[in-house]
Amino acid sequence: MTCNGIDYSTGETIEIEYGVAISKVTRTELKTDVFLSPGWIDLQVNGYAGADYNSPETTTEEIARSLRVQFSCGVARCLPTIITGPPADMLGALRNLMRAKEELAEGGAIEGFHIEGPHISPEDGPRGAHPKAWVRPPDLDEFARWQEAARGQVRLITLSPEWPQATRYIESIVAQGVVASIGHTAANSEQISEAVRAGATMSTHLGNGSHDILRRHPNYIWDQLAEDGLMAGLIADGIHLPAAFLKVALRAKGIERVVLVTDASSPAGCEPGRYPIGRQVVELTEDDRVVLAGSNRLAGSALRMHRGVENLMRLGGAELDGAIRMASVNPARAVNIPGRTQGLAPGERADFTLFHFDPESRLKVVETIVGGRQVYP
């Protein structure tokens, strides 16, 4: 099979021959207005299109529908994300998602799983919308139970290094091929440095999950921005982060160390209203905020991935090629997704996002291909 388009990184028109993987990439004189990039990857998505990934009761058809809606936004691979909750619920949700991965035609898009919590800060502010009752210290026995439920497919764990057990925990999970990410933390400078020495390589939605008021310096946001060993996930929805922070984060980290994430939850892609996330209820407001019902506390987002790419350019000042890298190659490198770290190159998986792009930085997805199979439209 072949596909053609304008290479997002060079501006040249190319033709790609592929099966499950790319076999050949050549320049062509074909005239087209469609851009071509590696398929986009979302490392943090708690639910979508009304499907709650944190509920063990979510049906496989609901999960399939949620993946199809993400395909329409250019996402080819994702890490469904389980947040802090009762141990039995977290295990049940993992088993349920793993069953969907194995049974669904769309299941190949599930690249693995992200566990966000429960080993996070118990403090108001850094804890975000995670339920305090279920915050608990790092526990390698619990990690082993997660991996058993997910058949070894847990790829990323967000935790706070403020726990005394954090260093040993990070060393252990990293030795088993799992990426440790710092997030929802009130850790001090030394604790963050120790986490990096232990093997932590990411920051989860940097700039969010924090106290409303921080000391000027040092603080855990500056410390993570300055740490070259950490890639930074950013929610570029225009709500979680203002334009000034996006610009500063891109300059501090450089394009190569930033990952676009949606942090989407079950209301994403839906009409305003109330929706479940695990045992909590959230509300999608008319202005596209997702908040804990009855409060103004953010609880994930309703971000569509293609809008996030736009916002990296419109609000963050990134160029098209950089914004696409933050949505495709960078997340693959962040969690070591095989066959996805080199971009549009022979031998890489045949995951593609094709899109129109105009001078106003508006982007429209026209086709998504996963593992050589067209999944959208």
C-alpha cells in the first residue's frame, strides 16, 4: 500500500510504501495539499466520548467508540490512564482495558497503560482531583498486581518522590522497563533530584497538579523545568496552562523534551453535562472545562489532540514540525514505544496522521492509519 503527502518536517512531497511497517519513503512530484506525519500518540487519557477508563464496568463497545473518536482527532496510539482509586477498582479497570485491547479491532491503538497515582501527594493542590481517601505510599507488591492484571502492559507510572519509599520504588519499576514520571507532587528540590538519579525521566502535566500559591523559588515547578533529565508532558488546551507558561516551558525544555498530552476524561468529545470518572462525578462546562461536579477544580480536560497541536503553535509559538514532534515522535521516545521513535523512516510502524493545515494554524485531520490499517475515516 502507499500514501502520499507533504512531509510535516521538510515540506517535501513524499510517497510511503507500507504494510504493517514502512518499507520505503521516496520524494515525489505529486501535487497535494495534505500533510503527512507519524501517527499521534496520547500518553495520558482517562476516558473519551463518554467512556470512563477508570470504571471496571465500562463496556468494550464504549471503549471501541472512544478510540474511534480519538482516531478522528489524529491519535493513532494511546495509553489509557487509571487514576487514584480503591485497589480493587484500579485492578478491575486494568483487566477491563486489557480485555478490550485483546478483543477489539481498534485494540491495537492501546499501546499500554499509564497509572497516575495513587502514590501522589496527599496535600490539597498537588493532589488535584484525585480522591484523598485512596492516596497511599509506593508499594511494589501493588505494582506487581497491576502488571499481572495488565499482562505486563503498564508502561508509565506517575508518582510523587516526596514519599520515603519513592527512590527504591522508582529504581525497581525502571529496572523492569516502566517509565517513572513525577507528578501531583509537593516534593522539595533534593527529592526531585533524587528521583531523577533513581531513574525518573518524565514530568506529568507540568504546571498543573500544584498548590495555588508557591514560594518564589525554589519550588517543584522550577526544579522540574530546570532538570534536563526530565521530559515534560503539557496539557495545551488553553485552560490548564496560559500562553506564557507554554512559551517558557518550550524554551526551557526545548522541543525535543516536550510531550503533548490531552489528559482527557470521559466528557471529552461530548456535550456539556455530568459524567463519571471512577467513583467521582465531573462536569463538562459550556466553556469546555472539566471540573469536579459542584466545584471549579479541574479534573482532566476535553481536549482534542489536533486542537492541542494547534495550541502549541498559536499559544506556545511552536512551528508546525515541532508541534507534530511533540505529538508523535517525542511521546514514543518518552515511553520507549518500539517502532515509533524515528518518524517517517523505513522499518517504523505504519502509523500515519494525514491532515490539512492553513496559515491561520488551523488543522483538520483527514485520515488516520494504525499499523497499516485505515481507522479514520
